[in-house]
Amino acid sequence: MNPLVPLFILISLPLLAIGLVLYTDTGIEPALFYASVKTFIILGVVSVGMSVAAMKLSERTKP
């Protein structure tokens, strides 16, 4: 299993709670909520890409 999966789950739970508060709060601009979701998705894709690249590199350098 990819070592980022448990870390992703651990970080996702508080972020989901914060997102729920942002979404339900009437004083928060909806654009802020959608921007935070887009940022989280972009950072997630970048981290998965880096993890996959590191796994491929480590497999290639094994003797």
C-alpha cells in the first residue's frame, strides 16, 4: 500500500470538518469554499504524482 494513503485519510478528516464549517457559515463567501476545495484537489494530485514518481525511481534504482 502507498504510504500516503493513511496520511491522506488523517489529513482529510479535519479538512472536511473545516470545509463543512465554511460551507454552512453564512458569513463566508461561497467562492472561498470552492477555492479551498480546488486547492485541496490540486495539492492532492501533486502529492500523488510525486509519490508515484518516487516509487518508480526507487524501483528503478534497486540492484
